[in-house]
Amino acid sequence: MTCDAGRPPLTGSRERRYGSAMSPSDPAPPDPMVALAAAVAELRGRGLGRRMRALSGAQGPRAVVDGREVLSFSSNDYLGLAGDGRVRAAAVAAVEAHGAGAGSARLIAGSFPPHRVLEEELAAWQGTESALLFSSGYHANLGLLASLAAAGDVIVSDALNHASIIDGCRLSRARTVVVPHGDARAVAAALAAERAAGARRLLVVSDSVFGMDGTCAPVRALAEAAAAHGALLILDEAHASGVLGPAGRGLAAAEGLAPGAVHAHMGTLGKALGSAGAFVAGTRTLVDFLVHHARPFIFTTAPPPALAAAALAALRIAASPEGDERRAHVAALAARFRAGVAALGLRSAGDARVPVVPVIAGDPHRAVRACEALLERRIWAQAIRPPTVAPGTERLRFALTAAHRLDDVNEALAALAAVAPLLAAPGGEAR
């Protein structure tokens, strides 16, 4: 007996369509790889090609990229903790105690002590009842949005939100209303209109700090709009966690919002906290709901316990007076760099509180040429192009960290001055 026993046979027409061998006269089918290669070649021709560079050594302000030692401004290690000896030692100790991997999802294989302790301390840090670990910020946003929203619901989303938020909105099958970047009035108007139209559930989702632009969301106004219309507020604090606010709790804390004003705080462990993974902090009810519904949590192997232990060590530093000193240092460096960029007559953007400084090229080819010219001068600042940013806003992205020194910033500015003509529009004006 075969596995198909009891099934009706295929009809003749279905056999002719799917079961017949090709005739020698039939044309050869197209090679799908040819179309893929052509698509990549077309992107490269438009200045949008991508490649991964070889990185050697530990994460830090000095790196070896493609065999060349450079001063790196391409890392989101904002507090300079990825290479810190205490963070590394915590990871090594956890490997010795718990092994290299988690083995399975936590609902299958259980939770290691570093997972549980980290969640407890993250919740205390955020001033919430509970927290839940995810394998990445991408997983966290997919899990949040696809769990909390469904068909019949409406999500109001900032136009510059991260790709993980965009994809989470799509997976949820809710209707997504995209509002202009940073426009809290548009958010309030959209919520009012959708509530009047009978939306079942309303959600507002936004990055708090936009990592490619260095801008900040109007979080207080967003919280007020969400509260006025009975909407859930989801805030992605990936680029703010550890960087802004008292003890580095993020932009919502910096703006003085009570924890309950934001229903779900998402933060990453792989940026200012120097490790990998992410968390969602909120009420016990929210976390319990996610444990039952968030597919990226349920069906993904848990983060290795060593990464959780490393993040825990970094969290304790970030929340301490030493963390305050690191935040003050990186803020001073960012201010110096912004002033230097302005003195060069280059166009930049962003909030003065954020250690991300985009230098606008406005054209993908100009951005790539300037990036390569900086590398020749041993400065690594990545060229950012569509689809990561909108066409016409291509840029060099400089990220300052607490591991940088003032001399490093001055060296970067000197190199930037040398390549500034490459950033100029054809008429000669830097745009």
C-alpha cells in the first residue's frame, strides 16, 4: 500500500498538464538564475549594488575592513560595550555553564537562567511589569504587530518606520495608514477617522529614534493621540535604548512619559547593549498574550544563553553612573561632529540628542564614491541608498560611539573635508 492509497486518481486533463514528458521540440525552459543575475546587474548599474565587507577583530572604533585598518563609524555600538571586557567575560562564563546554544524554542526546551534574569532586569529598567526576549528586533516587531492586529483593525504607521515594522504591518493583515514622518497631527486625524469608520482595534506604531535619519518621533504627542482614541501605542526604541533618557531607558523616558502611556516598548540588545537579540516590555497581560500568539517567539530557537548573559552585563553598565558618563561622552562627540559637518557646508539632518549623523549626498553614485574615497583615507562610514532611504536622500551615515575619542572625530572631519567635492551636485553645490 502506498501513501496515496484511497485517494482518487488524477483526471486525464490533470495528467496531461502535469505528468507528460517534454517533447524534443519543446523550447528549453528559461533559466531562473539568469533573471536573478539580471536584476542584480540592473541595481548595480543604478548605483544600488550591495556587498558584504570582511571584518576582522573585535567590534570597536578601530576595525580591519577588507584587510585594511580603518576608523569605523558604521557600528551601532553606541555605548562602546560590544568589546568591553566585562561583557565578554559574562558571555564566556555563560558558555562554560550553559553551552553554546539554547537547543530549541523556550516553550519546548525551557528557559536558561540568563534568559529569565535578563527579562526581569529589563522590565525593572523599563518600569514595566514584564519583558519578553526575542532573537532579533525584526522578530520582535513581526511578533508584536502580527499578534496584536488582524483583519478589521487599523495600524497608523510613520512613513519612515523600519522595514521590520512595515513587514509586521503586512503580516498582520490589518489595514495600514501611513502618515508623514513625525506628523502627530496626521496620526490623530487618522485615528479619529478610522474610529468613526468603525475600526475594530486601532494601533499606532513608530520608531522612537529613526536610525538612518537621526530624527526623533514626537512621542508625547503620539501618546496623547493614542490615549484620546483608545489606540495601542507601540514604540520601537531600538536606536534609543541605552542612549537616551534617565539610565538610558529610551526616548519615552527622556520625554517623561509614564510607562503605561506606551503599551509596548521594543528595544534591541545588539546596539547600545553590545550583544544580540531584542525585547518587548509591557504589562504581564501583554507578555502573556505574546507568549501565546507571537510566532517569531513560539517557533524560533531561543537566543543563546551567552548572548543573554552578555546583554545582562551590558544592561547593568548602561543603567549605572558609568552609563551616564558614556552617554554624556558620545553626546559631546556627536555635537562636535555635527558642528564640523556644518562648518564644511555639507547638508546633514537629525536631532542633536542622537549620535547618528547623516551627511546627505542626494545621489547613489555620489554616496558610493564618497564612501570609497573615505575608505582610502581609512575612515569607514557606510553609503546608505534606496530602499533603505528614499531616492534623492542617499547619504553617508556616521554613527558615534562612546568608544570614540575626540581625535577620532577630528580625523573623520578632516577626511570628510577632503572628499566633500564628491558629495556636491553637478552644479557644484553640496545638496
